[in-house]
Amino acid sequence: MIRIYADSTNDLGPELSEKYHIRVIPLYVNMGEKTCTDWKDVTPDEIYAWSDEHRTTPQTAVFSIGDAEAALREAKEAGDDVIYFGISSDLSASCNVFRLAAENVDYADHVAVIDSKNLCTGIALLILKAVKMIGEGETDLRRLAARVEKYVPLVRTTSVIETLLYIHRGGRCSAATALVASALRIKPKIVVAEGKLTVGKKYLGKQADVIRKYYNDLLPGLMKADTDAVFVSHTGRLDQAVIDEIADKVRALKRFKEVFVTRAGSVVTIHCGPGTLGVFYMDAAEGAV
């Protein structure tokens, strides 16, 4: 049997992870002297409250090699292979730590590591491809990994951020940039490209209006997208009516078999801040089988 493992930045959340039998290895969130695990003992709303109180953001850290070894021993004892999905190696050591753990427990021959070159539910799209392949009868680990790898460059991950405050607190932009963006009501589009975060189009206005413009800009891509699944993911502190509106628009396209609406976990929340929303999909392409 092939088991699917992933780090917690895939943001499927507990319910979908359980539904698809995904073994999630959580990253850590350090809030002052308190260390918490992503998705388990801290919520995004608690992170916002702590950040507002302390005027900074928590720090994030990859899981320990011991955490990964413990998860792998479960598979080894059962004699199962493991395909592992990690956040982009340009953003975290998740994939490297898991590879080292596989060597340490002498199980590397039974482990395939997929560097998603992505984050949040961009990773989840790849996981669902593996779920589908296994469900259709794929039993060879190396062949499965090779098939999944073909989809990595097809994932389209973008989002619009309401405030640069959290990115500034995390050291990814200057105070001056954050201040100017706030004063001018600039809402940047964040794009994941080749595993790295880049800034795309800069929108102006209220976040609800910006999200509508952002969705309209995505429409050409959505109409040519892979039809298996699409995610509408957000970080909370956003009008639920706006989230529902975008999800309903995606459903109205009648293109996707699954439309998932999810809230990001702690790690993405820390780095993107409140009011962020993204539509995550995958390009359709012949030859990706």
C-alpha cells in the first residue's frame, strides 16, 4: 500500500485530510516562549489576537527530524510505501528534513518526496492527484511519483493580500513599503512561481472590490483549467458574503468536479495576514497522465 504524507502547510485541514487519508506532519508556531503545532493547538484567530497584542507575528519552524522519523516508522512497521508532499524547498526545509528522516530509519527506498514548489492548497491540488491515481489502482511508488511530478509546474497559486503589515512583521517587506501600500490602499497579488513568492498585479480599493477584480482576471485561466478540483482559500477576517460570492462564481462555471472552500492554517495565516483570498487551480495539459 502507498501512504500519502504531507506537511501541514497543504491546508487541507483536518476534515479533508481524514477524508482522503492524509497523514499530516505539522510545522511549529512559536509565540514568544510558547511553541504550538500548526492545525493542532493554535488557531488562526488566536494568532491574530497574539499578533495584535504583541505588535509582531509568531515565528514558524519546520517539524523536527524526530517527528518525521516517528511518522515513517509507522509506515515501515506496516510495510507500506510513502509519497510525501512538502512546501516549496525555497520556502522551507520540510522536504529535506523528510528525506533525511527516511535515510535515518533506513527506509529511503520506500519513500518518494515531492517538492511541491508551492504552498497552501496549491499543495493540496497535487495531493488530490495522488489520491485519484491510487484510487484508480496505481501501486508502484516510483511510477506514482513520476506521474505526480508532471503536475507540479501546472499548479496556479495566487492570492490578494489586504494588508502588508504581517509580511512586514515577518521581515519580507520594509515598514515604508507597508505604510505606502496602506495609505494608497494598494492590495498586491502574490504569485507562486517556480517555488518562490513574487508580487504580481497591484490592485487599488476596498478588499471586496479587489477580490472581484482579481477573480475576473483569473477567469481566462479557470476556463482552461484541469477540471478535477479548485480551491477558494482564505485567511479569515473577511466578509463571509465575499467568500461565498467567489465560491458561487466558480461553481457557476460548471467546470470543476470539486470546488473546495477552505481556511488557511496557522503558517499561511502568519505570513499573509487577515483578509487574504486566493483561487488555486491547475492548468490542463495533455501528457500529464
